[in-house]
Amino acid sequence: MIHSTYQDNAFLEKTLVDEIERLKDIDENYWKIYGLGEKGQTKAIIFNNWKLVDDFPHPDTLDEVLFGIDFGYNNPSSLIQIGVKDKINIYVKQLLYARYLTNTDLITQVKELIPDHWKQKIIKADSAEPDRIEEIKRAGFYIEGSKKGKNSIKDGIDVVKRKVLYITKDSSELPKEIRSYKWKEDKDGKILDEPVKFNDHAISAMRYAIEDLDLQEGRAGAEIPDIDVIGRNAHYR
């Protein structure tokens, strides 16, 4: 048996090394997994309300289409397409996940990935980057910042957890992120109401797009269907 860690990988970029080493002070369980290469145990995974599907539905079958962007440079920039059906069913397609994009590069990609007839669809983006948002707006897109403030991340997660997510199989990085996205745990294993800030770029873009949607109207107490019995190739209900 060979036991290796990130320290044995000479090709890791410094930004990723720094991100892994930050886990020492953020989450003991994740540090065991990603830092020490040990088996971790956790019940703190955040999302279990998702399923892979073959394709994104035809827009005519959806109630709304919108987009989310998480900005990055050393970390990946991510563009996510969201489709809404019957208020509770959310279809998700990863359109972009790439490092080292300037805002000019990102705008070029967005123009290629979002058709002209969808340029006025809402794009929700990280409000911590107002200059980048303004540049994209001047390129002709309808973009606005996500809500920020105390508990805004947890509140957004709570909204997403009340949906059923159908993620397309070609969304290569989003399923990887969502499988490991977890709440912080203290040294005694107590689960905290704060997610671990690690490998969450596509998730953030998805959350921006979903969190402000008023999808709960008239749905109070609605029963979410069992994700395990939903057809893998279902497009809409």
C-alpha cells in the first residue's frame, strides 16, 4: 500500500496547496482527507437533494431560465445555467469552469455560451465584485449582484436544499463539488451552521442563481418527492 498526500505531488499549484493547508484551521475532518490522506467520516454533507440527468430540458418546458456566475482567477470562474419548473424542480447545467480568465476573457466566454435571445435573462453574480459586474452589464447582459450579509450563505443554502436539483451529466465539476460540500465540524464532531469554504465555485454560482428566486409562494409544507424514485432521464414533472 502506498500512502501519499498533496505534499508528494510536485505539480500542484501553490494556490491549491494554500487552499488545502487552510483546512488545518477550518475543518479537522477535511484536513484528514485532503491534507493527511486519511479516511474521513462525516454526516455533515449539505446536499442530498440532487440527481444526475442526461440533458437540460427544452426551454419551452420550463417556467424560467437564468444564470449564476462565481468570479475567479487563480480559482475557477464558473457559469451555471438554471431552469425552473413548477417552482420546486431546478435543472442545473455547468457551462463554464475555468481558471485564469480575465474579465475580458470571461465576457467573451459568456457571449459564446449565452445566446443573444437570452441576453436579458437574469445573471446573478458575486456582489463582492461590482467592477466585474458593471463590465458584464456594459457588454449587454442583465446581471446583478447576489445578496450579501449576515447568514446570507446559510440562508441561500436553505433555499437550495428545499428544491430538487437535476444536474446534467456533462456538468463535470459541479457533482464533484456537491458530493463533498459539507458543514463545518468542531473538534468534538459537532456540526456547525457554516459550510467549509473549500472547492465550492460551481456551487456558489448555482446558489447565486437560486437563492433569490421566490419559489416558495404557495408551497409551504409541500412534500418534496423522493429523489431515489425520480426517473434518471426525467426532464420535467
